[in-house]
Amino acid sequence: MTGPIDNKHRKDAAEKLGKSFIVDAGAGTGKTTVLVERIMSIVLEGKTGLDRVAAITFTEKAAGELKFRVREQIENVLKDRKSVE
């Protein structure tokens, strides 16, 4: 299996930071994953600090999930960097 049929669009949304995207999809299709990847790309490439990122969701549940996943990714990056030292 090669992944989702819209994999190129997902990759573009996560990595093409000079361009705006609208992600419109049903529940459970990976919107939060794409948004987390985009936020991490912005921060890791030094475009801005995490404290300057605004992410808008439609529900508190989605906001909580987004916050949890971003925190998890940051912890993974820090752990990876620490193991390299």
C-alpha cells in the first residue's frame, strides 16, 4: 500500500510554508496530522516560535487533540536531539 490517494496534497500542506492551504475533509481523515506536521515544520525551520503560532479548530476536543499531538512531537524532537549529544 502506498498511502492515502491525496498524499502529495498532504505533503504540500505540511511543507510548503510560503503558501496558504484550506484542509477540508471528513472526520478521521488526517486533518490534525497535517496541521501538526505544518506547525512542526514552521517551528523547526525557524520561521517563528511556537508561542507565535495560532491554530484554530472548531471544537475544544479538536483543540485538545492538536495541543497534545504538538506537545508529543516537540518532546520526540527534544528526546532525539538529546540522544544525539
